[in-house]
Amino acid sequence: MSIWRVILSILFPPLAVIDKGCGSVLIVLILTILGWIPGVIAALIILNSPNK
């Protein structure tokens, strides 16, 4: 996980997980709409996972 991805996930979480698939983007987008902090946490978890 690069520093640019971390910064992007803090500023706009759905854009940081765009290459992880449509489901990840949708989940992070919904969590970001509900609250910014849950969206950031979900984006960091998805980016830190070893899948793909």
C-alpha cells in the first residue's frame, strides 16, 4: 500500500478502492455517505487486504 493510496483513501475513500472491484467501491461509497470515518476505515481495510 503506497502513501498515495493512503492519502487518497483519507480524502476520497471510494476513489482509492476503484481497482478492487465494483462491490468494494459500492460498500465504501455507502459507508462514506453514512459517515466519512467508516468509509475511510473500510477503504484502508480493503487496501490492506492481500486479495488481488
